[in-house]
Amino acid sequence: MIEFMKQRTLYIDPQRCMGCRACETVCKLENDLPAGPRYTMVTEVETGEGLDERLNFLPMPCQHCGDAPCVRACPTGALYKREDGIVLSDQSRCIGCHECLWACPFGIPQFGSNGLMQKCTMCYNRIDEGGKPACVANCPAEAILCDTVENVSRILRERYAKDANRMSGFADLAAAAGAKAENTEDKKKGRVKKKSARQKM
């Protein structure tokens, strides 16, 4: 069994996704899908209340789970994991029983007009040629990452270390601007007091 940290995975960064749905569109084109089926779906999640209320976007392709419940649930072995961790299906062995759909916690498996299961393949053909999945290559916000669990973890640590430094810089600029504004206001008040004192004399 492949070591978990060496498995390939698709990671979605909800802090970067802006809901443009480029991943949905390019996935349908890449897989030549008709109207209806979508191998990745951008879900909308409302969080917060009042002034803090916001709409978050979260693309949902197949997670290619480390211990994939769909693979364990399939009675015919139509679902299997490659050596690199990618979960694929063999439609010649699928009987359309829906056991994989019921086992999947994300509701990813879909069934085409032939009644057989179909889902995201992580564009393994692109990966085998040294490329990236279509959704990863076309995401303008770089919200979707595809690599081993180990490498994705490293990329995220580096990404958010840079973001933390950037935000720290913004905070320093904001503090400096605030101090300057406060100093300017104090000077204005001082001039007003002097003018008022001269008028009284």
C-alpha cells in the first residue's frame, strides 16, 4: 500500500477560490461531457451573520481519498487506486449498483446515460505526460493544487508564510498611516486652540 504522504491529491484552497467556475467549464471540455454531468462542482457556502456574513466558494472534485470508501464498497472491483493514489473506475466491470455513491461522504460518483459510474480521474493522462489536471492548469487564482500530500503540505506552508509576512507589512503600513493621521489631527487642534486664545486677547 502506498504511503499516505506520497499519494497524489487534489487540494482546494477556499481562501483563494473566487467562484469563477473556470474549473467546472474546463473539466467538462477536457472530458467531453454532455449537459448534466460535472466531475467538479463549485458549491456555495454562506458563513457568518450580519456585517460578517459572506459567501464562500468550494470546488468539489473527487478527493481521491487515502483509504477510499468507494473502492472498499464496490462489489465488482470496478473502482481501484493506482500506485500513485489516483482513484479510477473500470466501466467494463461496473454494474451501476450505486454502492460507491452511498459510500462516498462527498457524493462525488455520478451515473451517465448508460447507468454506469463516472467521476473525476485527476486527468491522469495529463499527469502521465508530466502535465497538470485541467482544473489546476486553468484556475486563475491558483486555488487548486495537485501533487503528493507531502508536496502540497510544503507548498501551503510556504504560501501562507509569505501571506503572513505580507499581512504583517500591511499592518505596519496601516499603523504608520494611523499614527500620521492622529499627529495631523493633534496639530490641527493645537492651531485651533492658539487661534481661539488670540481672539480672546
